[in-house]
Amino acid sequence: MLGKMIRMGELLDRYGLLLTERQREMCDLHYLQDFSLAEIAELHGVSRQAVHDTLARAERSMEGYEQVFALVAEGESRERRLAQLDESVSAAISAVLAVADHTGPGAAELLEAALAELTRAKECIASLSSENCCREGDV
């Protein structure tokens, strides 16, 4: 049940504006604010069955939108890729630091420049996790 609530919350975040006002409000009350069907029915002056039917239609609509646009799936995939990239950059930073301790003259400057770029990439990855501020060419 919790998994469904989370899924519906994600779908509502992405596709809620495509629902009718009534569907959006009932979904918000049920999935995000944890109102029961009876509580929603009382607020709207309708039967529990009417609330159930409205939520079912909204769920079908949002799942249909997800089948077409795949915004939730793409977001999950992007988060997985970012996590992998973050791990790779962290490993590269560690490797650069390890090599910096064992190199000759002139190499330190090159390693420092590489380390600066890797650190900048890691910061960009961290910012991408919360918002899409890093564009192609920024790294």
C-alpha cells in the first residue's frame, strides 16, 4: 500500500496538472494528505464510491500519461546514472590524490588541474540531483 501511495505521489507530481481539478484535489487529499475515502466524500458531499471512481479514473489517466511520456521512469533512471557517475568521480579524485603524492616536478600542477575539474564535476552532479542547473559544456 505504501508503494502505491509513493507511486501515485510521483505520478501526481508529474501529471497532476493534466487531471481535472476534482481529480487533482481528491488525489492530493488521498495520496499526499492521507485522507480516507470517507473523509474526502464528506468534504465533497459525494459517496465513497464516487470518490473511489474518481481516484481510479485519475490513476488510469496518470498511468496512461506515464506510458506515453515516461517522466517518472526517466527521473529514476537519471538518478541511478547520477549516482554511478558520482561514484566514478569520487574514485577518480581518490586516484588523482594518490598519484599526486608519487610524481615528479611539473606533474603536480597537472594533477591539481585534473583534481579541480573532477571536483567541479562532482559539485555539478550533486546539484543535478536536486535541480537541473548543469548543462552540456558546463563540466
